[in-house]
Amino acid sequence: MECLEVAKTFKKSGRLIKAVDNVSLSIAPGESLGLVGGSGCGKSTLARVMARLTRMDSGRVVLDGRDISRLNGGELRECYRTLQMVFQDPFASFDPRQTIGRGLLEVLSNFNVGSSGQRKDLVRQALESVGLNVEFGGRLPGDLSGGQCQRAAIARALLVRPRLLICDEATSALDAIVQAQILNLLRKLRDEMGLSVLFISHDLALVRAFCSRIAVMHDGRIVESGPAEKVIAQPEHPHTRLLLSSLITLGESV
């Protein structure tokens, strides 16, 4: 995927704010790119633009050689078979009155994947792939822990076998032990499926543990990017150095 000169402006208290200021970046097949920056820097807005959840002011988003920026209807739905997103709050992304299994079945139905019997098998396989047994399909989101619900959200995102997964602060609401478990799960699924992953976080330690390349965002712009170890060892931008000053080293399980 490529973002080319993407811009998004919001109006707040009577003035215009450039949430994303002509950003360009690319993610190679099978690559994990970490997009890191402080709160309000524009990284989540960029992710929503890339996923077509927020309309951009200008620029292009190219996926598999195709500009998806202005797709609508059936063409946009087909795009979502290639690109899926996992959000910070897994509970908010599920219908609280609907069982987890029903929510996953609904995804398969919306994309017209498989017969009724096949869909049940696909849901079971998806849950098992993220470490949840089939009984979790009969539970409501509120009956799950935060880590279990995030696993279910990942299972749902991977049901249609996307090639790109956008994780927007997908571990920030979890404690350190569960964060490590989710990162290990994402690493396993990435390697098994050949996924490209855009991993968005304010935490450089998490990004370093998971990503081969890092892009640092500040005030709506990419201010530094490069191989993860180089950005960590030899930061060039003051904001990168500021983020590094609060770096928390994770345990060996990550």
C-alpha cells in the first residue's frame, strides 16, 4: 500500500487544523511498519483515511496498484477483503447484544463467503487461530476480558484473509502481559499469512518489538522513518529523541 501526499484538515473552535499534512508512506508485502507518535499527532486520522473510514481532502491511497481513494459501493466492499482494521477498544467494535460468533458470521455473510455450514467452520477456525476455543463464539463481548475480546476482534479482521492489517493502538488498553501475548499472536499470524501490518502506537518499545521499519509522526507529518534499529539507535529528529526518552523496555516474552 502507498499513501501519496495525503492531507486531512478539521475545523475546531473556528480554526483549521491540519491533522494529516501531505503525508506519503508505503508498506511492502509482508512488512510490519510501525507508525509512532504522541497523542493528537494525526496517526489515527491517517489510519482512518487509509481504511476509507474518513474522507481525505487530497492525495491518493493506492492498494495493489489501484487507487482506492474514491471507491464506493461494491468496489469499496471488495477493497475491504484486502484491507482490515483492528481498533484500540475491542468492546466498542462489537455489538454488545450480539454474540461473538454471530458477529463473525455476519462478516462472512456480508462478503458472501461460503455456505451456511462452511461459515460456522470458518468462524471456529478463526477463533482457534487466535487462541480462543469454539465456546467463546457463544459469549457476548461483555463476558470476555480485554485480551480475549481483542483476540476476537483480530479473528474477525482476518476472516476474509486480508493482505493488509491496520492495528490502531490495538494493545494500548491492555496490561503489559496481555500486550505481549497479543504481539506474539500478531507476529505468528503475520508470518503464517504473509500479512502486511501497519502497527500504530505511541509506544516505541512496542513498535521496536514488532516492526522492521518505523515512521515517526509529529504535528501531522512524518518527521523521520527508517529501519527500526537505526531509528532507535540513531534518532535524527528531536521528537523521536523525546519519544525515546520515555522508552520502556519490555520483557523477553515480547
